[in-house]
Amino acid sequence: MATETPPPATPGTPLPSAEEFAEVQQSAEFGELRRTHRSFAFPLTVAFIAWYLLYVLLSNYADGFMGTKVAGNINVALVLGLAQFLTTFLIAWWYARHAAAKLDPKAEAIKSRMEGGA
């Protein structure tokens, strides 16, 4: 996605031109960065949405199953509902690790080259 406004510059660093941004956007290195992000984010997003919709459908159409007692007054619906929160936090943690290990180094290399550091 190309925009007309370049990102803010570090003080004392000249901004790259729009042509330089377009050139980097078309580069193999940027394409690899995009593929690395998408290959992680898209499948995980689809999986989480499917998991969420399963929970909603079970809540609407499987009253007997969702009302099954697990322990005391805790039923399957409560356990699965709390699991929604747990999976949200696990996905956020997993993505942060993925980004730090695989995305950030590639992005930093592109950024430093754009700013004239490489």
C-alpha cells in the first residue's frame, strides 16, 4: 500500500524520496518481509476466527453440551469462554516472539538502508 506521506524521520536524517520508497516496496527483501508476516498472521487469524465462531455456534445451538458441569457450578461454556481470553493472550505473545525473531531484523535492515546506514 503506497501513500504520499513518508514516515517521520529521525532528526538529522534526510528522508528518502517517494521513488526510493516505491523501489524498496518492489524489492525482494520487502516481499520476503511481507510473506513472512502474512504466512504467520493470516492462518492464525483464520484459526482464531474459526475458534471464536465455533464457541458462538456452540453457545447458540448446543445448550446441553455447553451446560455440562465440569466442576461445581463451572460448566463447559465458562471453560470455553475463558479459553477465548487465554488464546487471545497466547496469540499476542506468540506474535510478539515471531515479530522479534523474524520480522524486526528484516524490517530494521530495510530501515537502516533507507536511512543511508547501509
